Amino acid sequence: MLYNNLFEKIRLIYEESPKQQKLIASELLNNFEQSVLLNAKELSERIGVSSATVIGFAQNLGYDGYPALARDLRKLYFQENSPMVKLMESFEGPSDRFKTFQQVLELDQENIRLLGKKTTGTSMNEAVEILLSSGQVVISGARTSYSLVHYSGFLFRQLDNKFDFLNSSSDDAIDRLGLLGENDCLFAITFHRYAKRTQDLVKYCSKRKVKVVSLTDTSQSPVIPYSKVSLLAKNNAPFYSYVPAMVILNSLIAAYAKELKKSAKDIFEKKTKDLLDNDVYV
């Protein structure tokens, strides 16, 4: 996919690029939506480098010049944002509670539609294979992402007790992840603005050769360079929405259960019966 390939190229050339070109790479990776519509002169003035440096950066990516790179950047921008722009504009105007419900519904439906463009069968297959082959799997995230960590961790653990989950901000996070080895996996969940503690744990595990699977939102996410496979669930709505992320998590859980040749329904029904018998549920 163009989106993934272009930003992957930018990350790949980053370390070998001159200092001034690194500024351009960082700008495009970290502030894509603010800089994508600028021409070479405007981009150079925004960053504080020469126009020649911007042109040289584009050439290092394999383009004849910056206009060709800009065309691809803008194509990506409008592919991702045009459908959402119209929907977000509908938020303006008189407040109607049921209409607001319909608008939110449409925005999340569009989020799911766009999800199909970002998440590939290859990345899903690789993620499931890593989860299956790993000795231990720890799911981690912080702040609002922890709600997804708890949800997925709870369900995965019903299928296989090798799964564990923790809040990235917990005091004993390093101690617990320090027990993982090369045959284990960290499943990190983080979205813009990307909790620093989660980033630190991803780097820590990557350095120790622990396999990292990440669930994040864009190819500019700081955890991607340290991940063996990344699943992208971008939210384009003007509010926090984890609907796309939930679709991916539910797909992983279902795929994992099938690979174990177990019926997730039977597993959960048995556990529910145990809980009912022990007065956990009404």
C-alpha cells in the first residue's frame, strides 16, 4: 500500500540522512496533516531549511523532485480525510440529540470502511502467528488505551492462560516485562498522542529481542519502528473512537480461537457457568 510504503521509506532513510533532511522527515512523520498541503518553499520556511534541502530529501526517496513527492503525500491525505471532512462538517449547526447519534454512527461506519484500507491480511496473519507461537504474551497500554488492554487481555486469557495484561504506567511494568525472552511477545496498544511509558516499554522489549506486535493508528506512530508487525486502526472522527481498534481485537481473538481449534462460544459458556455457580454473576 502506498501509505505504508511511503512512510516506511521515510523511516528507513532517516538514520542515513543529513541533519537538515532529518528535520523534514520528522516533520512529515510527526506533523503530516499540518505540512502535507505545503509546497517546497512553504515547507522549507516552516521547518527552517532551504528549498534545495527539501528537493534533495524528495530525491533521496526516489522522486525527481518535491512536486512528485507532494502529489503522493496529498493523494494519501485526501484518500484518508475527504470522506470524513464532509461528515465532520455535519457536526456544525443546531443541536439535535438523535441527529447527533446518527452523525456519530456515520462517522464510526466510515472509520470501519477506512480500516479495510489500512489493515492487510498479511499483517493480521503475521500477528496471529506471533501470538500463537509465543511462549508468553503480555498486552500493555496506558491511559484510555488501557480499556482496550483490559478487554482484549481478559478475553485472550479465557482462551489461553499464557496471556497476561498490564497498565504501562504501573510501577512493576519493567519487572514483569523483564521476565519475557526472545520466544515471548509484547502486544502494545497506543494511539495519538502515544503514551510515553508505552513507547519506553516497546523500546525496552525490542532491545531485548522480545517480539513486539503493536496496535496503533498511523504509520507515523513511534512504536512502529520497534514492532515486528503493526496493525493500524486510525480514528478520523472528531472524538475519541476505539471502534476500529475493537474490530481488529475481536478479529484477532476469533482467529486465535479458530487456530486453537476451540469454540470460543463453548469456552466462554463453560467459564460463565463456573462464574454463575460461584455467585459471580446474577
